[in-house]
Amino acid sequence: MSDVIAAAVAALNEKMGSGGFAGSAKFVIEGEGAVMVDATGARAADEEADVTLTASAETFEAMMSGDMNPTSAFMSGKLAVDGDMGMAMQLGSVLS
């Protein structure tokens, strides 16, 4: 597992707390790998999900640090969303 993926898993679990996420989402970090998020939390994995979000490592790190809003990242083309847009919006509110 890359350092970027390990940091992403830790950041997502910290942001979600103990609540987890009602659906399933996959973050694809370009050039690094994928992170799954579901009711059990975040983990390094590449599985089927309700929604797939793809971004560069820089964009992902900016979203995790609060420097970039996930909605702004999507609107500016820095975050691609494939699948259930409602699930992506729900995840965005969990991470904000």
C-alpha cells in the first residue's frame, strides 16, 4: 500500500468518526490506488461501489485538509463522479 493510500485511509476514518457511511463509495486516487468507504469505515481496497470518485492525490489531499470543498472540486472538474450522485452528495456532507 502506498503512503498516499495509507494517509487517505487514516484521513477518511478520522473525518467519519465512528459513524461510517450508509452506502459504499470508492475513491480512486490517480496513480496511487483506491480506498473503499462504507459502514465499516475506510480501507485500502478496489471493489464495486455505489459511487466512484476519482481525483489526483493533490485534489484528494486538499479535500481532506479542508482546503478544497468536494462540491467545488467536482464543479471545477478536479473530481470526477461515476454512479449514484445522491450518494456522492451524502458522502460530501459526511466529509465536510
